[in-house]
Amino acid sequence: MSAIRSVCVYCGSSPGAKASYLEQATKLGTRLGQKRFDLVYGGGTKGLMGAVSSAAAAYGSKVTGIIPKFLMSKEAVEADLHAVEDLIIVETMHQRKHLLFEKSDAFIALPGGIGTLEEVVEIMTWAQLGRHTKPIIFCGIDGFWEPMRFLFEHMKAEAFIHSQTLLKPTFANTVEEAISILTARPATSDGNPAVIERL
Ligand code: AMP
């Protein structure tokens, strides 16, 4: 049996409109480091991505960043990459997403934009298809993911959520709640945390 060791954080490459987004991204990185989780993320140094990774590294996480070559100049400032212990440069977005998935035992989505949404939704579709049972946590800051929670409920009410093995995403209202979900998550005999539930 193994517990969660490495956590993939999906989040905006922008800082967002409210100061609380950067503050709480820094807090999440700090708490991951303090709890000795490794961080796996998209390798950017800007916005919430930069805040999570630099705080996690400062507090003891091993940080793995996975970034496509063509995004290096756009999302990663060379001088700020010191927080990334293991920088993996790939060719395509698909390779990035696949490695983020493979190297992680759990996923947390912080506030973000289209990129964040795309990444976390794809991870959910893989769970729905029974490809993995790793936990997926929407970490809301100031209610950021409430529209997503509402959308799931709507899909469920309208009978469009059909899979018996759909992984039920977890909604955490705070960083501390997200951390306690990670630390409390039981492990199954195959080493994957048991999270498949019916909606
Ligand atoms: P955003 O939430 O739009 O700021 O994007 C967050 C991260 O997702 C950034 O590192 C983007 O490069 C990345 N991203 C955007 N689109 C995709 C995609 N199709 N596949 C993988 N990552 C993406």
C-alpha cells in the first residue's frame, strides 16, 4: 500500500484578478512542501504556477516542471527556474500532459484559465474511462470553482453523467481542506488511492 507522494497542481499562468489567488497558491506550495509532497507541474514561472512552485521548493518539495520547448520563452523565465529541481522539456502539449499524469499520484486544480480547465477535464475523462483512480481535487479560492461544481450537478441532473466508474471530483473550499484530503486519502491494494465513487 502506498500513500500519495507526488501531487500535480494545475493552475493559471496568470496571477488572476484577486490578491487571494497568488496568496493561496503560495500557501498551497508551502503546505505541500511542509507535508513533504513532491510537486509536479507545468514548469512555468509566472502567475499562480510560479507562486506554487517557488513556495513548494522553498519548503522542501522536490519540484518537477514539464514544459514544451516552444513555451519556454513564454511561460518560464530562466532566472526564476531555480525552484525547479527537475525540468523536463518536451516537444508537445500532449507529451507534457501525459508526463504530468504519469508522475503524479493526485491532482489539484487551483484557479486558472482555459489551459487549467483543459488539463483537469482531460484527467477526469481518463478517470471516467477507467484509466486511473487518482484523486482529483478542485481547490476553490473565494469560490472560484463553484461554477464547475454547479455544472457537474447540472450534468448529473440532466442524466449526461453515465459512467458507473466516474471518478467523483472532490471540491475543497480552502488550501487546508485540499491538504487534509491528500493526507487522509486511503490507499487501495494496487497502490492507487481509492476514489472511484458513483455520482
Ligand atoms: P492557463 O490556465 O490558460 O493560464 O494555462 C495554464 C497552463 O496550461 C499553461 O502552462 C498552459 O501552457 C497550459 N495549457 C494550455 N493549453 C494546454 C493544452 N491544450 N494542453 C496542455 N497544457 C495546456
